[in-house]
Amino acid sequence: MPPALTSKTALKYLSFVLVFSLWEFAARIPISPAFPGFLETMAGLWAMILDGSMARAYPETLKPLVLGIVISGVLGVAAGIWMGLSRRAEWFGSPVFIVAQAAPLAALIPLLVLAYGIGLTSKVLVVAIMAMPVIVLNTMNGVRSTQTSLIEMGTAFLGTRRDIILKIILPSASPIIFAGLRLGISAGFIGAILAELLITPTGVGDLITYAQSRADYARMYAAIFSIIAVAVISLDLLEKVEHNWLRPDRKGAR
């Protein structure tokens, strides 16, 4: 392993150690009786793993999360490409997604419940609505940022429009598209937990609300910590896919 990469990895782990140490220190002051330390939280997390709470909760959380992210990813990238290639499509669609990105979408959850009930459909829609705007807008901007000289070169070599899109525009836009996907997945995790807290208490959201009702703050923080950890791991895996498979020129540059 290159020394520079080893140094980056060491700094990442050092940042985690620093944050967790500050967390433990703040709890021992204490800043609040409802603020457990890192060690106490990890003990609560381990207890939830042993009693099966985590194993029962995560399938309920991941079902709407995965469905919502897949739907928003496929439709969002497709819509972003279309809007990036067509000015009329941009004029028609971009105001909607700009407003959706800026609006407090959590306020729409009661409307979704009224329209679709408290089942899986509402939760999937919450995830998709939270994730899609940033995916669409990033994809559109990525397509638009393709250098004109590359497109002109492809045209000069008699490339068809399909060749130019598949072999020039999309590879050039892929870094920004993947940045949008990472941001979309982050928003999707927020949407999934919001749905479980505001629609029906299931999955990790149920663990959080139940622990809060019992003033078991170690377990409450453990549930929150677990979903943050899953989100971070998911984003890291997506970044590795981008760097190792789709951008081999940057392999090992993290």
C-alpha cells in the first residue's frame, strides 16, 4: 500500500477516534443526563444485536429505503440526462426539482399518508421524494458541463448522437452523476427514518421511539448510531464502485 494512502487511512481512523473520545468526554462532564457516553451507547448497541432487535428492525427499514433509492436513482438519472440534453425539458422540469430541493419535504408526509395510507407505498414515496431532486439536478449539471470541444471532436469523427451521448457525454458527466447519487442516498436515509418516525413506528424508527419512551437513552443513541453507520458504509461502497470500476484513472486515489 502506498505511503500516501496509508497516511490518509490513518487520518480517517484518527478522526473517528477523536470524535468518539470527545463524545465520551462530553458525556462524563456531563452535559445532560439524557446524553450517554460512547462506551455506554456501544454497550446498548451490542445488547440490541444480541437480543435480535437489530435483526428484526433493519429489514423493515431497508425495504422502503432500497425501493425508494432504486426508483429515484433510475428515474432521477434518466430525467437528469433528458433535461441536460434538451433545453425545453430543462425549462419544463428544472423549476419543479429546484422547488422540491428547497422545500421542507417533511411537511408533505401527512399529505402522502392521507393519499396512500400508512403502508409501504407512503414510505417509498417519502424516500424517493427526498432523494430524487438532488439526483436529477446533479445529473443535469453533469451532462451540461461536458466540454464542447469533446462533443465537436466526436461529431468531426462522424459519431452518431447515440455514440456522443454514450461515449462522450455520460463518461464525462459520471463524476457529477455519482456525486448526486451519493447525496441522494444520504437524503434517502433521512427520508426512511422520517417516514418511520412520522408515519408508522417500524424498523429503526420504532427502536428510537420505543427507547425514548422508556428513557433508555443508550439504546436510543445506539439505534441512531447504527443507521448513521449503515449510511456511511453504503456511501463508501458506492464511492469505491465509482473509483474502481467506472473511474480506473482514480483507483487508489482516495
